[in-house]
Amino acid sequence: VSIGNICRSPIAEAVFRKLVTDEKVENKWMTDSAAVSDWNVGRSPDARALSCLRNHGIETAHKARQVTKDDFQTFDYILCMDESNLRDLKRKSNQVKDCKAKIELLGAYDPQKQLIIEDPYYGNEKDFETVYEQCVRCCKAFFEKSH
């Protein structure tokens, strides 16, 4: 989960979906990404995010959406990108009965200990590439730990 769901979280979602597909366990995972805010609902990911994924042979048809109450009751994990997302999500989850989702920073799984995945929106291609690499490392580690 990220603020607007057009840069970091769609990259993480696409990376994780490819990982479980490559491992042939995609039917055991429900993977999605969402935003804390409602700014970009319905929008495709940032063109730079799409181009970064495409460079790594990954396609995504994701459209931005906002986190819902159901998400907290449906998903086992809600992994987010930075501390402000974490704070917002924990606050939202407190208003949800039967919240079963474990809310964590995706970066908590990074073997290189980069806890925060910075928003590349105001950056350049290189910043998107950094996000991609962080997502690959974290998703792999999360997958190995959680199945």
C-alpha cells in the first residue's frame, strides 16, 4: 500500500504476482495493491512505473484503488511502503471490527535492511529502478518467510 497507488505499490504487486506465478503457486495467493488516499482512483500506474516493469519483462493491468474496510478483514498481510502509510493504515484498521491483516512495512523484509521504500514520483527512472530492486528483494524474502 502506498499514498496514491500509481508508483510503488503497483510495482510491488506486479513483482510479487510474477514471483508466485513463477513458483506455480499463484492460485494460493490473492495479490492486490491499493492507496491510502483517493487521489488517483481508477488511474493506471505512472508511465515510468510501467516502463520500469516492462524493462524487466513484467506487465500489469492494475488500476489505482483505495484501501477498503474489507481489505483489513480479507487479507492476511497489508504491506506498506513508509512510516506515514503504516500510521494511516494502523489508524484505519482500528476502526475495523475483525481486522485480521497484519500491517507491516514491506521494507522490514529487506535483507539489505532498507526499511523505507521512497516514493519515486518526483524522481527519475533511476529512482523507479531502485524501488523495483527493493520490491524484488523484499517480496522474495517475504515469500520465503510466509509459505
